[in-house]
Amino acid sequence: MVCKNRSEYYRFTLRFFTLLYLFFFSFQLFAQIPKTISFSSLDNQFSSDIAQDARGDFWLTTQSGLYRFDGLDSQKISSETVKGLRGYKFKDVLVNKNNIWLNSDAGIELIDIQSQTSQLVTSQIAEQLHLDKNNRLWYIHLGKLKKYDGKQVSSILPSSAVGKVIHFLLLAEQKMWIINQKNQLILFDLPTKKIINTIQLTQATLALKQNSQGTIWLLNNDFKLQFIQQGSLLDYQPLKNEFIFRFATSTDGYIYFYNQKGAFIHDTYSQTTRIIQETDKHSLRNIYLDRKKGLWLQLQNGDWLNSSSSVVRKYNVDESIKVSLDTLRSKVPNLEQVININKQNWLGINSTGLYLKTNNHDAFQLSDMQNIKTIYYDNAELLWLSDDIFLYSFDLLTKKIIDTFSIKNIKAITSFNNDYLLTATHKRLYLIAPHHKKVIIKKNENMGLIYDIFYDQNIETLWLATQTGLWQAKQNNQLWSFKHITPGKITYIHNVKSEYLWLIKNDILTLFNSDTKEFIYHNPIQISSPRNQLIKLKNTLIFNHEMIAFEDNKIHTSNSTLKVSSLSYNKENKKNKVVLFPSQKIYLPSTTKTIYIKISEQLGTLNKNFSFEYRFLSQPDWFPLGKGSSTLTLSQLPSGIHVIQFRNVKYPLKKHTELSLVIATPPLSNWWYLIILIVLFGFGFCIFKFNVQPKQKQDTLTLALLKQTKEAIWIANHDFEIKQVNKIFTQITGFDEQEVINKNPTIYSSKGRNKKLEQLIQQELVDNEYWSGEVWSCRKNGEEYSLDLSITKVNKNKKNQAPNYQYVGMFSDITIRKRNERELRLLATRDPITQLPNRTLFIEHLEKAIHSCNETFPTFALLFIDLDNFHKINDSLGHTQGDLFLKQIGLRLKSNLEKGFTIARLGGDEFAVLIPPYLYSGMTLFYAKRVADNILSLCKSPFTLEGIDISITTSIGISRYPDNGINCEMLMRSADTALVHAKQNGKNSFQFYDKSQTQTTPELLSKEYKLSQGIENEELILFYQAKYDTSLNRVVGFEALARWPQVDGTMISPGEFIPIAESNGMIVTLTLNLFKQACKQLQFWKQHIDINGRIAINLSAKHFQKIDLVKDLTHCLASFNISGRAIELEITESAMMDNPDFALKQMLKLKELGFSIALDDFGTGHSSLSYLKKFPIDKLKIDRSFILDITTSEQDRNITSTIIQLAKYLNIEVVAEGVETKEQVYLLHIMGCKVIQGYYFSRPIPADKVINLINQPTKIQSS
């Protein structure tokens, strides 16, 4: 063999050994990768070209025929399938919306998709088929450029102008690039037929392409990529070291290519290259991008593989998202951060508060919290907010703060396991759990400052963006280990999927593969403030009005859709007819015998691990096609419309489709037509002569009513037999007109025909000639529906004629409304945790029990049940397990108590049981006692939560009708009073109500009512009594004391109204109102004067024991922008003694908010020195009872001195209350008590006199 030069010899040698290598090793390659279109499914023929149509089917050309791959199977297409198809050998294929273009040995053929026929466009031998934007076909024939415009073929370029054409490329503005036989690259203007530019090539060209960005790419004979820039041909430097055997371009700036090392993707924006599929041998022979930009690689063994190609794509922001963001920005100026919570709902913050943009394109202020720095949504209707001082959990449904944590300057928040949260400041990382915080790490010199964090629950890994780079953290047995992944200043993290992370490294947005430790994408635009410039979506970022998305070709396969691939049917003594492009409705002749319906999905020819099932729309049951089977065979379908639904068993809601088959009605013979025509004519003439003319106007009105009304109508004769129905009737009921004509209207329920109701309706029509109401019935398919029905009895004849009655029924379908009403009723009357009746429904049952009492059944019993120390379960196991425990309690009560009992959950840990009159009447007290004992033992029996056996005791209060009350309110109050006494008597017991337990008088009831009105109208105000430091000779704070001014100018003291408020449960509301009043006053003083200390506010024992206390106080502080360091909370010893463990946790949470704790009235309760040491108490307030006789009683002096010395040893400050004389001041001073409070220095004064008190000369001089 003679070679012209050495380089040509090397190229020939390389190609020869490449092909030899491929032959021996290609079968072993990709052995572990799932193949999609197998070589065997193409009858072991290599495909030369591939294209995808609009339905998602692939068309492949081979030397022995044309094939269609529907996602599961390949089918050879012949002239029997597509009428008029002539070719045997096929080379090229092009696809547009309505046609498939083929280059075959017969010439160029055109398949029309709608008619499923083919026509021969030209018998010319063609090369390089191309469709322009107007669907005109361009091709090369014997070196000449041809064009087919749908009617005729014409020559475009004279040979004298450009010579013999080898390659061509159509451009916009009617220009094209041409490569001719002389190896010249020519830019040609079609309208003027002039050459604009000529470039002499030094090598032969393998491919000439243009991408969507307008760049012209050329692949030369040395497998090198070149491009045209400003009229010159240049080597593409980023790929100058790569051999490129074939390539494809996408619309978003990517180049896909393969060579001897494998398949690659190259980003022309960032000029970076990544390998898609590595091969040790030369195993690829073609490359193709489908309509969804999925990458297909053809192997040397003939298989086509749908390969994964992860890319970053840019899109314009969706119009719906653009409208939402524009709405939010127009309503909320200077947005600092925006997050998406679900689809079109968006949250934004600025310096004035938190704002929500809802689905209706409206934006409103959700909270007026100021200076919010960070927001985080954890997909559970819970929002986390942080300012400079605190972290808050915020309920989006109630718009209230749920919990507060004292953490300053939070920079990032991320979800952790279950109810836990991770937050980061620059120097520390916190693990947040319900009601407490835990520091995980402090400043790490190697890590530097922390900017952002993200916890991936799938791999249980914490990612940290820090000053020194990206760090990885994992937890093992409560210990955390940290690993440095990549250097550089990382300020932002957003998880994409699996191993991919969005990072901002040195102010540049990048995509990082944590497995390979590679940066696979770089955005050249600097991002200095990511929280302000970027908006996170699930796998997407919004930046500068663009959506930047990471996509993996695997997504296309997993998201493939189910479709009807083809349909074939046979008629009598005829071959099968195949429908390759089935529409949603297919009309079939009446002679159809057997129908074959082929279902497909993009799963691959070798994938047989799938299951489809089908059903007829008129039937509820689904039937399997069989595992690995995709064809449904139907035989002898009757005439009419048959709607068939198909679905993928694995993804029934996501992957489904349906097909409507319309089977024609069998035709009659001509003689029958003639006979029927004569009979109909005679019958019609008689009707017209004797009946139609007189009733024409009436029938016209009836027909108009039946046709135009939006309600269902049926008309029955005097025998109550239906004679006419309208179309709405058939749509609602599902019954055709023929199925109901001459039959009585019937009402069905799930149990069968409701004859009793039908008889009642007919009797009402006889008596009153009209009936209306709402009833439930069943459709033809058995589905229950509700209808608003009215029936009228009408006399058709005139008054002087004998009656001729008809019945007209009209109804509308109100099923949706009734079901909504039923669901709303259920939501309004059922407890969501236990599904037991709630307080509302229980009161209804209680009222019914009262009204049902009579001489036979005169009495019933009511039991109130409270779970003792239930809060310990919530505190130790969490609220989720607490809810589960309540559910188990409800189930146990329901399954063990008698069926006639009404069992309800009233709220919290309170349940109620109503023993109805028919079960309780005639019984003694021992029956109620036996029920109560049963409940006590039921609750004592162990429950299992998280593998732990738990038992609980209960307290029960019992009241009886009518002895303990004649209405619901009195009975429930009596039961509650009895319950309180059961708890006071040691719990784990029951108590019957006794009148001696309450001393309610009309005067007391009047006071209670006036107090409730006073609290509601905020009539109660605060007076302030100064606390004075005798050593500093100045005011060191105030105690806020409640007063209730009256209309006559008098003042009711706390000693009168506080006990009333505590007894009837108003104390919590009263305390919150006064707390808000104090915060508001502090806000005013903060701007005008320094009060030299804290304001002390009293908390009742009941309020202190409320779980919501911390949340309520936090909300008040945030509302008035007040720090807890300005307030002292005074609690009594009884508040701590009832539940010391809970009290300790409550105090710690209050201390985190900055409050100081004072123990009020010390020495009068059940004091314990161990509790003084255990609790975080800042002050002891000596009760006034010890101060009153301190100058005359040695015992009081000794007690007071002991308290002062004890407090000094425990490093607790002491305040003496009720100091009224100079002698008392002196004795307290020498005992070591420096701070006093009492009338001697100042009485309680209104807020407007506090400033004068602070500024006036001091009354006392130090001794």
C-alpha cells in the first residue's frame, strides 16, 4: 500500500487497530450499565441514524429496515404497517411534529403521522438531510444542493458558483456555509447568490454544525474541533488536546463528544470538561441527544445506551415565580432574604418584619419582629427566625412564637434529626432540641469563621462553609469528628442532590462533587451577598432573574411517562391493522373481533422488571397485565364507548394513561332500512295528526327546559314511571336514558334500595302535590352521592277535563358540599390526636343527656379525668411521644368502657366520660365508683413508648345530674371542683362532688363576673413600689403591684381580686395583661430615665406551671423590644414544691431570656434548704409577717437574722418587705439586709410619679 506521507500512514494504522480492538473488546464494555435499545431488538442490525418524535418514540435506520423503539420494544416498520413505504435499506431519519423523513434506497420518503401513510418525495440519491424552521427539506444530490418545499424539488446553487458540495450548514438571514470538493469553506448569501467569504481548509471535514448560541463548529479529519470567529477558522483551545470522533451540541452551551477514552461533556461557558462514561477500550461509535437533552451512546456491539450526563442549565425564571417575586418586592422594599415554602408561597424579611406572599398574588406582613437576620423553613409549618440576640420558632398557622433560645448573631440554620436543629454563629455550633441548647464546638483555629451549614440526613453528614474551606462533620456516639474537604473561603452551601453541593468559593458560585472532590461548574459573576442575591429552590437557584439548575440524565428515565404505544385489531377474515400513532380516542368498526393494545414506557428493551395493570372506567377493580407484559388483548367488545385506564403498579399516581375505544353499531340491511322507514313515516304522520299539533308549543317548552337547564330533570307519568330525562340526569346518575325509561324513580343507599323513603315521598306528593329535601343515593357505578331533590305533581289537562297527572323531578349534585360539611363537622367536633369527641361535641352530648332525662331515666353521671404528672412524659420523651400516649389512653378507655358511654378529650391531659341516663338511672353511687376504679386501673396498666414501659396515675372528679347541677356549665364545674379535691388529696383517686367543697354565693359570682369584665377591658393597672438600698442611699428598682380602680374613685386591693382570679382560672390572662403593661411602661422609661434596677412582677403558681409561660413572655419582650434583663420575676415557694423538676427547667429557660428570679414571701411556706441550693434563685424576699414585730419580738428578729445569714452564705441577695419604721430599717441594716421595701420609704405609686420619686432628695441617710 502506498501512502502519500507519513502522517496519513499513522492515521490509517490508528484506525485499523482501533477497529480490530473494538471487535474483540466491545462486548465486555458497559457490562454493568443497563442497556436501553439492544442490538438484538433490531434484528442484529447496526443502526446508522436515530431520531425521537414528539410522542417520545425513537426511529432507527438500518441496512435491512426501519425500526421504531417505544421505550420497551423495537418494532420493524414495513409497508404493511405504513402504507406506501418503499425502502428496504435506510440511512438517515429526521422527525418533526407531523412527519418522519427517511433517506432510503428508494429515495427520500415522507411518513405522515396522522394518516400513517408514506409517500416518495424523490427517487434521487440523497446525502445530509436537513430541515429548516419552515419544515422545508434540504439535501445534497450528486454534489448539488436541493430543496423540497412540500410541492416540488428544486436546485439551489449553480455548480459554477461553488462547485461540488460536500457539506452545508443553513444559517439565519438566508445564509449558509458550504464545504466544496476543493476543500473550501464558503459563506454564501442565498437571495443574492453571492459568495461573502471563503476559507481554504487544509484538512478534510468530518462534521459541520452550529449551536444555539450561533457558534459554527467544524470537526476535521485529525479529529480536532475548530470554530469560526470573525470570518476566520480557529482551533478550539480548551479541547486542543482531545481527539473527538463525533460530537453533538445542546441549546445551553454544552458539547458532548466521545473518543478513545470515553464520552465527555464540555461547558463552553466555563470551558471545563467532565467525563460522562470512561472506557478502557474503543467502544463507542455514535452519539445522540434526544428531545429532553438526554444523552445516548451507541456501543460497538450495536446497543444504544441512555447515559447519565449531569449538567448545569440556565433558564429564564418561570412566569409564575416572576409574578410572585415581583409582587413581594413591590410590597416589601429592601428585601434582605427570600425563601420559598411551597410552590408560589414566599417569605421575605426586611428591617421592619416578616412578610408572606400567598397564592393569590397578595403579600402581607406576617410579623412585626424587627431586625430579623436569618430565616429557615423546615417543611413542617414551622419557621425559624433569628435576630442579634435570640433564635425563635414561629408557627406559620397561628402566627405565634412557639419557643425562644438565647443565641447571639446566628449566621446559619439547618434541620437535624427529628425535632433537632443545628445553628451556627461565626465561632460556635449549637444543637437545638426542644427546650434546651447544647454547644457542640467552640472556635476552631483550623476551621476559622463559620459562614453557612447544611446537614444531609441521607448520608448523616454536616457540611460547613468556613473561612478556610469546606469541612465535613459526622457524629458518632455523641462525638463529632471534622474533616477538611477543600480549601478556599466558602461562604454558602446549598444541597442539590446526593453528592452535589452548590458552593460560593471566593465569591464565585460553583458546583462541587463531594465524591470526586471536583468543581464541575463556575459562574463567572461575583456574588458578595449570597443571602440577598440567591433564592433557594429544591434543586435550583434563582440568580439575576435566571434559574440555575443541576440536571442529571437519570432524571429523564425515572420520570418517564406511560403511554399507549400502538393498537392493532382484526376484522372478519382479515389481517391485523396496526395503529402506530394512537390518539386518546380511536374509532373501530363494528366487525372488530380482537384488539391488541400495546403500552410502553422508557425502561429499555432488556428491562422486564415492570408491571402494568388496567381497568375499564366503569369498573372499580384493576387487573394485571402480568409481570414483564405490556400488551392487553380484548375480544368481542360490544358497540359503544369503552374507556380503558392503564397505570404502572409501582407508580400508580404518577404514571398512568387512558384510551377511549369507540366501537361502531352494526349496520342493518337495506330491506330493514326501507321497512323501518315506512313504519316510522306512518307512525310519525299519526302522531303529528292527532297529538303533536295541539301540544307542539308545550313540547317545545318541555324540550327547552330539559336541554338548557343546569339541573337534572326527569318527567314521570301518572303511574310514576319515568318518560323523559335530560342529559344532566345521565351525567350525574351514570344511567343512560334507556335504562330508566318506564321505571319508577328509586333511591339507593349502600345497604340497598331505600323503599321507606320512597313511600314517604309518594305519600307527601299525594297529600300536598310537592316534596323537597336532601337525600343520599347511589350512582350506577355504586358511588354514593348527595342530591338536592324536589318533585312536583302537575296536571297536564285543562280544568274542565279529567286530570292527567305528571311528576317532574329536579335535582342537583351536592355531594362535594355535603362531604365538605361532613369533614368540617368532623374537624370541628373531633380531637385530632385521639379521634375522640372534643369539648364542643361532648357538651352537645351532655345537653342531650339533660333533655332526655325523664321519670324513667332521671339521672346520669359525669366523670372528669386528669392524668397526673403527664408533663413528665412530654419533657422526657417529647411531644410526639406524648401525643402517642394520649392516643393510647383514648383507645384503652374506648375499648374497655361500656359502648353506651360518651368518652371525650377536653384538651391537654384532660378526658371526660358521660354515663348516659339509660345506663346510670336506677344505679347507686357504687356503680359510678366501680367505673372510676376501672379507669384508675386501666391507666395504671403499663403503656409502651419507644420500648419503655410507662404507667400513669389519674385523678377523677364525679358529678351527678340533677344533684350537682341542672345545666352543662354547673355539672362541668362541679366535676372540675371534685377533680381539684382529688388532686389535693394525693392524686391517684376519685372524688364525688360535695357542696362543702365550694362556697359559691351570689356576691362571689357577681365579683367573678365584674373581674372577668375588668380583665377583658384592661381596667386593672400597675402601681410601682420602690426598693431602696440603704448602703447606696438610692432606689435600686421597683415592684409592680396590681390595682383595680373603681368608677367611684375607690381602689380594690390585690388581696380581694387575686384569690378570685386564681380560683376561676383568670389569673393567667390577668398576669399576661399586667406583664404587657409593664413592658410598655419599661419601653417608655427606657427612652426617658434610668430606673436604676429591674421591675419585679409577680407570677402565680398556676401561671408558673404553664408550659406556654416562656413562649408568652418571649412574645411580650419581642413585641416591645425589651430585654429580660430589665425584669425580675417573683414566684412563691408553692410554685416550686408541686413539681420541682419542672420548676427547675422552667427557671433555667427564664434565666436564658435574662430574667432574674426572686423567691417571694420566704419563710411562710414549706421551705427546703436543698431547693434553695438547687434552684437558680437570685433574691429572697423576707415576708412582711417577720418584719412587722421585728423590734419587739426576739423570735422574729432571730428568724430574720437567720434568713439574712443563710442568703449571704448561698450568695443570694435579700430584700425585706413591709418596712414601715425607722427602727425596722436600722435593725435590718445592722443584720446585713441592705435593700428594703415598704411604706417607710414609699407607698405604691402610679407610673407617672416614678420619675419624680427617683429625682427627689433621698429620705433616709445611712446610719
